[in-house]
Amino acid sequence: MKSIRNRTHPAPNPTGASNDWQTIRALMPYLWPVNRPELRLRVMISMAFLLAAKGVTVAVPVLLKYAVDNLSAPTLAQGLAAVPVGLLLAYGLARIAALAFKELQAAIFANVAQYAMRETALQTFRHLHRLSLRFHLDRQTGGLSRAIERGTNGIEALLRMTLFNIIPTALEIALVGVLLWAMLSGWYALATLATIVAYVAWTVIITNRRTHYRRAMNESDSRAHTRAIDSLLNYETVKYFGNEEHEAKRFDVALASLEAASIKSKTSLATLNTGQGAIIAIGVTIVMLMAGFGVREGSMTVGDFVLVNTYLLQLYLPLNFLGSSYREIKHALADMEAMFGLLDADAEVTDAATAPALAIKGGEVVFDHVTFAYDERRPVLKDVSFTVPAGKSLAIVGASGAGKSTLSRLLFRFYDVLDGAITIDGQDIRAVSQSSLRAAIGIVPQDTVLFNDSIYYNVAYGRPGSTPGEVERAAKLAKIHDFVMSLPDGYETIVGERGLKLSGGEKQRVAIARTILKGPQVLLFDEATSALDTHTEKEIQTSLKEVATGRTTLVIAHRLSTVVDADEILVLEAGQIKERGTHAHLLAHGGLYATMWQRQQEANQAMEVLQRAGELGDVAE
């Protein structure tokens, strides 16, 4: 047997500088999309407005300085100077222009940000559907939905904090440093920049140490959300066993873990905020003392003092938010990393680059020496071979765990075989596109799961875009149209979560109608009636026979009474075919099939005796 390659999907590595850059690089194609030139233009225009906004913002204190110097000139006291109206008007217009440029940048870039959020969420959603069944069996749906939700929100937070806070602030710091150096002295620029560097370094170091609290919060949040969703989806089971308190305790354990991580995250802010406040206070004090002595000695004007003071306030105000901005960025990167980690997950079952569509001629299905295992230590199918001629039916029976349902999963190519091949009309299903393969096969499963939508939607799901007439025709063939029309809301009746508002037989008929509407050449009935009562089973069987007419049909069954008319029956045991033939041939053979038949007949007779006894008891009462 061929060895199975490692198909596990490890969680992303702990966030570090390397992973952060990997996450940012993964986001860049969505911010600079190759196929959207209009969005690229928006990026360039928004950056131009950013530069304009910062240029005007830095010019505002300079205008104020000259206005103050003009007003405080010695000649003003003698009434020889006029109020510098031009400078003050320019000051006001500059402040308005700075705000306008900032808002224009945000407005123009909004399309880019929303596109990135939408496209990444859509690509992740599509990729999750491309991933193998193995991946989804190993993961919990609640956790996946939270990862996408937090990831898209993380993109919005990252762009908001980076483009409208961090980058503008860094640009302003650079411009202010150059102006202070040119207009006053290098010492002012050095003192200001030293304060900013110390503030940023303190913020980055402490925030990085706190990042693992965010990871713990994310994990606990996903665990709590998953447990809540799982419990609510299995509401009936919880009620059957009276385990409401048990479920509440399991949920509370996850919430307690989230609470502990959240408390640590909140309380650790004290150290960060205290250090930030101290650094800013020391820096401001030093620079203002330098400016005060400069005015007293006459080397600086009052306008210069106002200039320095205005720049300090202008710079340190956004720095007050740097800590929270950096924390949001780190949190956003952690959230995005989880989402992009899903995009990196191995799809396992993939199409070849030039895979053609499956060409259906008659629908002959061949399993040619197929071997398969979910885990190499426990083979499920061993050298299984059989042929279902076009338009004929083949039934597969056997005990639970014999590998019957695995055959359906392999036929749909949820997994690839390890040895051998599966062909349809002579075409290896691994060589054709998965979409065309699955379009050619229809299934009525044992457990029909419906969408929490209308009956119409669930039937039409077999072929989205079908007309109401086509949907009704499929429902009539499935013998469910009359039932639907008896409902107050008809086809608009909502079936509830997983179709729980419908009975088992009604759900199966919806599944049959859905498959009829799909119109496949190959049909697969995977224990489609095993969960139904005898009366409903017979009705459903009649519908299934009508649907299967002229189509290649595989029937996976536990109840042998449902397969007596099959053209061929295979008896599967421990992953191997032990017997094959028609119903009459296998009974005459007296082997496994005959033994199973006898046991089921005896069980049916015993059930009939009990039912008659119950009916007699009711009459006696």
C-alpha cells in the first residue's frame, strides 16, 4: 500500500516580526490588485492627499509663529503695526485644508479597503469549500467562521491604524524634525526625536510582550463560540439527556479561560500607560525649558516658543494613541494570520491545471482494484473491484464499518484513492475537474441536512436558477408537491435549522426532489431509507425507483429488503468484497448475504408480532 502523506494542518506559528511581515505581504495583492487599475489609481490619489495633508499640517505652526512675532513686535505697542490679517487667515485656511485633505484621503481609500476585506473573505470562503472532507472533519465550523470574521475585521483595523494614524504620524515627525533643525537648532530636533524614539520603543517592547494574551483570548473565544454553536445545533440531544447544566458548565469553562486572558490583557496596560506618560512628560519638560531659556536670552522669539510648543502638542497628541494603535495593529495581524493560515491549508484533493470536464456517455462506473485508508494503520477498503454498467443498478450491503459509505466519498472524490482507480465512462475521476464530476452524480444521503431556508430554496438548490415550474415538477416526481401545497406558506415554508421542522420522510422527499432537479446520469443512494419507518420507507423506495429509471445507480444499504431488485449486489466485509450476485443467487448460495437476510426477516417478524400485540391491547382497552 502506498504511504499516506501528512495531511494535517498545523496551526500557524506564534506571531513574530517574520510572521507579521508574511501576513502583510499576503494582504498586499488585495490592496494593489492587478486586475483593478481604478483601485490602484485610488491608492495613488489617497497617498497624494496624505502627503498634502501632512505638508499643510506642518505649515500651520509656522504661520502661527509669524503671526505671533508680528503681533508681539515692539512697534505694536506704539500702534505702528496692523493686525496680521493675512497670516491669521492663512492659518485658518491651512487648518481647514489639512482636515479636508485627510477626509478626502479616507473617502478615496474606502473603496480599496472594502475591496480588500470583501475579496479576502470571499477567497477564504471559497478555499474552505475547496479543502478536503478530512480538513472539515478535523475542524469545528464555529471556529472557522470566527477566524474569517476576525480576519476581515483585522484588515479594516490594520488599514485604519496604519494609513490614518501610524504612517501620517511618522511622516509628520520627519517633517517637524527637519523644520526644527532648519529654523531653530539641531538640539530641539534631537530632543523631540529622542522623546519619540523612547516612546515608540517602550510601546513596541511592552506590547510585544502582551501579544500572547491576545492569542489566548482568540483561542478561548473560538472555543467558547464553537461549544455554544455545537450545543445549540444539537438542542434536541441536549434535551433528551437533560444535559443543559452540563453544556452550561462546558461553555463556562471556555468563558472562564477567556475571562482570565482578558483580565491579564487589561491589567498589563498599567505598566504600558505609566511608562508612556512618563516619557512624554519628561520630553515636553526638557524641550519647553530649552525654549524658555532661549526666549530669555534673546536667541529665540516668542513666536519660536509658540512654534516649539505647538509642534510638541501636535506630535504628542497622536502619540498618545500610538500604544493603542500599535496594539490594534498587532491584534489585527494576529487575527489576519489565522485567516490567511486557512488560505495556506493544503487542499489535498486538487484538479490538474488542464483537467477537462467529465464527458458523460452512458454513466458506466468502475472501481478498479481500489485500496483506501483514512489512517495508514487501519485500511478501510482493500483491492475492491466492481463495475456498474450504464443504466444498471448495483447495491452494496454489509455491516456497519465495512466501508460502504467510504465508496460514496471516493466516488465524489472527497478523497483520492491510494491504489487503483475509479472511472466513469472510462475516464479516471482524478483526471477530470471536480466540478464536472460532481455535476454528473446525484446523491440521496441517509441524513438529509437542509438549509435553514424555504422548501423552494432547498429543492432549487439541486440546480440554482431553475424556474418555479421546474422546481414544482421535481417536487411532484418526488411525491412531495401535495404536502407542500397543504402548508400555509407552501413552498415558502421555512424548514428550520438542518430541516428539523420536517419529518424524516419529508426531508428525504425534498432530497429526492433536489436530486431530480439536478438531473445527474449517475445516482447514489447512501442508506437513504435506513432511518425511516417501514411505511415511509416503502413510499420513498417507490420514488427512488422512478428517479433511477434509465440512470446508473449505486445503492448503499443496510436493509436488504430495499435492494432485492438490484441488478447486482455486493456484500462488503472488513473492506473486501466477500460475495456478489443477484438477490436470488446470493440466497441460494447460503453465505453471508443469506445469513443477513434471515436475521433481518426474523427481526421484522418479531416487530410485526409486537405491533399486533400492541394493537390488540388497544382494542381490549
